Amino acid sequence: MRLHFYTTLSLLAVCLASSGAATAQSAPKKLDIEKAIDNKKEIDLSDIAGDITFVPLKIAGEESLIDGNITAVAESKNYYYVYDSNVRPIKVFDKSGKFVATRGVFGRGPGELLIIHHGVIVTDHERDNLYLKVDNSLGEKTMLAYNSAGRVFARTTALENALDVSWSGGKIVLLNNLQQDRYPDLAVGDPITLLEIFSPDLKPDPGGTVRSTYKGPVRKKTTEGDGFFSYPGAFNILSGNGRTLLVKEARSNTVNYYENGALRPAYELDMGGYTVPEKAFGENTPVELGKNYAVYQIYEGDKYLILDAAGFDGMPKLHLVIDRSDPSGGFAVTGPGRKPGLFIDGIAFTPMYIRDNRLVGYMQAIDIADNAAAIKNPRLKSLAANLDETDNPVIVVATLKK
């Protein structure tokens, strides 16, 4: 079962501001994921990045400590925001890495942070506003807007199953994929909201809402209690790069561009013999060991696509690199000893998001300190000389080649 998008001709005919001509609809590029997964290639991040900047996050008391279990990083005009699920709430650092403040109050009451989901954190890059989607023990799903001084200036509880959030065109785009287990009375073909659009002050923008339509049977809860069918959120993608926004629904291998209130196909993930979400979670479907990867994140740069492929049953996570000019190629990045992952001088780098062709992530201080002797990058080598294994992680900003 797949989700299909239906839009009107007016949405498909997007006018260009400069000329008034309609944007041509092109077929989605097929990405050969099976070939990329099988094609292991050892590279350094510097092979695909023209410049790499390192920002050590300085420690200034217990409040600034990061344990290392980073699940979200965001960047605004003047700050980095880091969410460590072990030491909540959000830590705020300036662009030099100096600790500034925290955002959010950890607790179980209204508006307090119990859970900040991975990816559900976004910033207005121009105004240093921070947006968090949080849950608490009361079952409230809330999005909070913080200004540069840390004050909550807006909030909304108009959320359902909010899975991811991004900033696009001066607005907040929330992937709000409703699940059948919460709406057991839905009939086949009932429209379900996929994307909700909010203004910077969290006012709904109904004109920008994009809906999808379920096709296929809707399972009902039975007296035996076998539960409902629901979509695995891990396979929903809402990935913005500052200019375009990518959207992928669960159980679909089509990745779409979101533009001017409409979706159009951008990429088709050709998994070949590898497990796709539709098969991985189907009833009574055996999962073949070694063939159980599924793409769950895409970072789109000017030249490169970097895809995260998750493994089931203990299989490792891969980072796949595909040249956009040759989508049939691509490879799975490995480091020393063909260990999967992205590396800088043999040290693991964890990507978090991309914006304006800049891939942002982090490295652990202990990894840098332990491998200082083998470092070749002069900036990283200079940094390593002053790092201790107990220091905070280091933010890494890699400008990808064009």
C-alpha cells in the first residue's frame, strides 16, 4: 500500500515570479540504492567537501555539559542549538562555541519538555528564533517558539502525529502524518493531512496545507486485540536545505519536492533486492539478512546527495553518497577497516542536516583526542592539541563541493 498525492492543475502550474512561465514537470531521478549499498568505498569527508570548519563547544559549568548522546542540532544566525537526550534541555552556544544559555524547562507539566523528538527542532535563521515540538506526561503535543532571549512568544497544540519539522519560505512546515490507529473509522480514500504550514508566530496557514489520500484497506481493531495498522515514522523525511524541501512518506520510495503548496516527484529510490519499507513491515514478510536496509534521511547539496540507510536486525547504518549528475552511481562510505560511516582523518563524523550546501554535524571530543597523532587536517590538528576526552563535542560545518 502506498500513499498517493492528488493536487489540482492550479497547484501543478506554478508560476515563476520573474517570467510568469509555468515550471516544467520532470520525471523523478532514479537513485540506484542497491548498487550504492553494495559499492563500498573508503573516502574522507574532505573528498566531497571544499572547506571544513570545527567549532568546539566550550564548557562553562554543569549547565553547559553535553553527554554525547546528541539527537538534534540546529543553527541560526548567531547560535548553535544542541539537544542531548541524556542532559536535557536544549543547550545554546554562540558561533565561537561559547555557552550562552539553555532553552526549555524540563518537566512533566503543560509546556514543559519531557520528550523532544529527533529532528523536531528548527530555527528561523534570520531572527534566532527556536521552535521545538515537545511531548509531556499529560499527553500534550505542543510546539513552542522561543525568541533570541529565550522567552516563549508563541505556542500551538494543533498537532497530531507530528514527526518532523523544517523551515521553508519563511514558514514552518510540519510533517503531521496521521495514523490509522488513531482514526479507525477512516474509509478508503479519506484525505489525511500530511503537511501543516505555520507562520513564524505559529498561526496555521490553511492555504499551504498539503493532503494525501490513503489507498487500500483500513484495518479495524478486533476483540482479539491484534491492534491497528500504523505507519512507521522512521521512514518519513522532511529535509530542507534552505532552498528546497524534500518530503517522503512512509511506505513510499518516491521523494517529492514541496514548492508553493504542492508536491512534485524529485527522486525515486530504486532499492532493487534490498528491503523497502513496504516489504519490511508487511504482514508475514520474511526479512532477508544482509538485505534489510531502508533510506530514512536525505541531505541534498548542490552536487551531492547523502542518504542515511538504516539497518534492521543489528545491521549497521550506512551513509550513501550519490552524485546528482549521475544518480545511477553512488557508494556506501566507509572509513578505516571499511567501517561504515563518514570520517575525517579516520575519526567518525555524524551528519545532522544540510543548509545552503553546508553539511552540519558533530564529532566526539574523545575520538579526536584519542586519534590526535594521525590527524592531517591542520585545523583539526590544532584543535586536538587542546582537547580532552571529557570535553564537549565539536560542531563540524562542511561546505560541499559544487
